[in-house]
Amino acid sequence: MFELSGMANKSLGSAKKEKNDEYYTQLTDIENELRHYSNQLKGKVIFCNCDDPFESNFFKYFAMNFNRLGLKKLIVTCYNPSPIAGSQLALFDIKPSVKKGMNKNSKHSYKIEITEVKDYDGNGSTNLDDVEYLLKHGGNALTLLNGDGDFRSEESIALLKQADVVVTNPPFSMLIEYMDQLVRYKKNFIIVGSLHSLHYKEIFELIRSNKLWLGHKPTGTDMLFDVPEDYAAELVKTKKEGSSYKIIDGKVMGRAAVIWYTNFDVVKRHEILYLYKKYTPEEYPKYDNLDAIEVNQAINIPENYHGYMGVFDSFLDKYNPDQFELIGIPTGNSGKEIGVTKNYRGRTDISLTRNGKTSCPYSRIIIQRKRKI
């Protein structure tokens, strides 16, 4: 368990206002990542605790593949109110019934628990029609929650304790607290996070201590997300097409630099990065205010240099903890801890002077080779 930073505490109060919390993962992106974990998910209880099952492609994926994956149970809960409930993103044309005494026009949080998905339409496989039939006629599969469905609520935590694996796209603004909960309850997980979150001190420390690492999707590929209509209009009005959104077949899709986090073992964590370059001061300049060299690509890490090196975030796609050590993040208080002094701007960020020009390299991670490899 780790302490929440001031930044994280601040973000908790504004979480419901964060537009990135209204990004909904596409089914193709879920399929592309989760296909790598089929053996690790077999026989497990899966919990999607940030997903309205009537709108979430995570629910759709696991419900449709319940039998193929050999799941023991699927639990899905939604937060009340879901910002896209009843919108164009809904997967099913049904709504859960409300308890006696509740306002039927109000939004309510609810859960779905599935232990089997049958081939109701008799076509030889389970599909979305079978899942919809199950929700309409599955008895106790769909029930209302007493609270708001927040992942920190007592109800949600009780469900978390039943689960083996958590898979979802949690609110980006609450990632630190969300991850803290998963670590505290010792759960396996496969979740979506922003690329920028690699530089959160708490998240980086989990990666450095080998309690968390990146999934299979490369860091250099962004993802497109479904967004509510009002936010789509806001993106078109205020943001640049191509960088913040794309229009696909007339539909506005939010675009974000994201990664998958997991604590399931992945093959690439054990692959040796074979190095062939030789260190020279000319090709690998040192930072002005940290005894470390700049390396522009992971493949260009010099094989005969064992000091500190600054690398891009994409290095984590190649990171093997047996071959390299993660030293720290060279900015702010984290930078001070690894020896970064104030730069020409008076800030504790690394700076680099090359060809007479000084700049502050953005988004670096400081690493060091381990001598045994």
C-alpha cells in the first residue's frame, strides 16, 4: 500500500468533472489486449467495477466469451449515475427494474452476476443476443445496489474480495487511489491508464518494485474511445482533430495516449534487449544537472555503459527487470531524490545542452543496466 499524493487527493474531489473519465473503451482494443491472458483468466472470478453493464464493452467481451475463457463468474457494477446511461452508447435496449419505493425515473446503481451463459438462440455459440436474453430472463443475474456503486463503497469492496481478477477502464483522475485498492487487496488486474500516469510517483514506484508493469499494447500507439455526445461536441469545438479526436464514419471518437497495466506475468518482461552500440561522449551527451546520459531509443542503449541513462517512456515496452534497474523520474521532488539539481530555469527538471542550445527533455525515465547480464 502506498500514500496518496497531494495531486491525487486533489483529483479525487474533481473526478466527476474530468472528461477523460468519460472515455469508453472499444471492443476491438479490449480484444487485442485480453487475448494474451486467456490461460490466466481460466476458472477465475472477473470483476469489472467501473462498468455499466448495459454500456460497457468490458461486460460485452466477458459475457460473450464466458464459456470460451472458462470463467467461474463475472461480476459487473456501475456507478450512479452513469454519464452515458440511455445514450447512443447503450448496448442493450433494456433497463433494470427498480425496487418498491424507488423513483423509477431516477438513475440507480446496480450489479450483474453471471455464472453461466447459455446458447439461448440455438445458433451454436453465445453472442450478444444470448447475453441480452440472460439479462431479461436470468432471475437474480441483475440486482440493484443499495449505494451508489462507487468502487470504494462497502458493497463494491465486498464484491472485490470475491474476485480473482479486476478488468476495467477506471476513472483516469482516480487511478492512484484505484490502484492502491487493488494492491491492498492483493488482486490480479488488467486495467487501462493514461500514458502520463507512468510519471505519477506512486505508480512508478509500483513498477520499480515489480508489483505492476505494462501490458502488451505498445506505448507509442494511442487508442480511440467512445464519448458521450456532449463531450464529442466539445472536442470538435475546442480541440484539434487528429490529436484529441478523430471522426470515423461520421462519429466523433476521443483519442488518448493510454497503456494497459497488469500484474499478470507477460512474456516481454523476460526478453533480453540485445545491445550493440558503443558509448561515446559525442553520441550520448550528459544532462546539465544530473550525472546521466541521454539515450534516444531503447535499441541504442550502449552495451558498455553502466551509469545512469535517461530514456523515453517507450523503454518500458522493452523493460526486463533482470537486465535493467529503474532509478527514478527526473523531475520535481522525485528528481531531487535521484540527484537532479536546479536547471537554468530554476526548476528541478533535467536540462540538456546540445549544439549550443539548452532544452528540458520532456518525459524521461532514469535507468541503469544491471552488470550480471
